[in-house]
Amino acid sequence: MKRAYLKTNYLGMKKDILIILFIGMLGIFSGCDLDDDGYSLSDMWLDLGIVTTENGSHNILSIKLDDGATIYPVANANPYFEFDNNQRVLVNFTILGEKTNSNNQEEYYVRINRIDKVLYKGIFDITPATEDSIGHDPIHIKRAWQVRNMLNFEIRYYGDYKIHYINLVKEPGTLTAADQPIQLEFRHNDNGDAKRIPITTVVTFDLSSIQISGLDSVKYTVTSTEYEGADFKYNGTYKYGNN
């Protein structure tokens, strides 16, 4: 398995900000192959993933990483955090050993060094009644990338102490093949917050709601307004079978 090797500590989080803060681009970490002969307790890896919890509890059973591997926490430096099933997370972990399975899947026992919740939500249908609350405040999208049904954005904005609202929106109505590319808009409401502190984070949106009956994929375009009036545009294709 090949994974991003962590060489930098996290930035401190600012209290009372809704969006979880952490160092932005996963790509700043250099690649490193795992040693088949063993794993070092000093090595750390960083990845995004989806949590599966134990039945009836908030305890993490496993985390499905974006690269397809699954990790099973057996030690956790953040034992007091509670997570819901299907919670999106950014996890810093150390591999303790491989988990044997009959399907030759990549599975590992790990120690969790740090884990942060990541904003993960669906696409919102915008209406005249919700237009103002969705907001028109600028935001800088540093990069966008898709993993299965999840569209991820690394974003940067300025704030202080108020909650900021982040949404991916579309016009309401049933989608048809003729509507392609589906027009999506990344929207930011800074809630009148002072622009004192630069904040970098990652947010994820579920693309499932733009599936069109009779097709196995759909093309879409995301636009947003950057600072100083610049425009952002991202074109993508969502293949349903890759969920």
C-alpha cells in the first residue's frame, strides 16, 4: 500500500468555528511505500475516510479510507471523541499490523494519532426563500477532487469567531439527460464575521442526488465566486457504479 507520509504537524483549531480546521492540501505530503517486513511506531499517515461505528454506539469500528483500504483502530489518542456512522473524517494514524482477511483486501490495525470530523453533506436545492441564507460571500477554492460519490474541496476563507455556512447548491426540479452538465454552485455565508484569520479546511459533498434515471454517469460543473471578483470553475463526471 502507498500512502501520504506525514511530515508536518497540524495547525491549531480555532474554537467555535463550525468547519473543522486542519492543514489543507493532502498533496503537500510526500509519498512513501510501507515496509513489508514491519511497521514503525514513528511513522504516520494521513487520509480522508468514512467511519463505521459499532452497533448502537458512537465508537469507531473501522474507517474506509479514500484509497480503498480499511483501518481498524486498536488504540486511540483521542478516545473521548464520539462519531456517527458514515461520519467523514480526516485521520492521522500509525499502522501496527495487517489484518488477515480472505478477500485480499487492504486492511490494517492502527493507532489513531489524531482524528477530525469533516463537513459532509448533500447538495441543497436553492429557492427564493433560502437565497439570502445561502449567502454570496467569496471563498477561495484551492483545489477540487472526486472520490467515488464524494466531491471534495480544499477551501480558504477569512473569519474570526462566528459560524460560517458552506453549501453546494442547484436549482430545484427533476434532472434529465438534457440538463447536462448539471450546474452546481459553491456558496458561502460568512454570517457577517470579521475577516481577521485565514482558515483552511476540506469539505465534502455527496453527489448521489444528481443521478439521472437511465444513465450510469452524469456530467456536472461547479462554479463559485473568489475573492476580488475572480471566478472558479470545475468540470467533473460522476459515475454511479463508483460509489
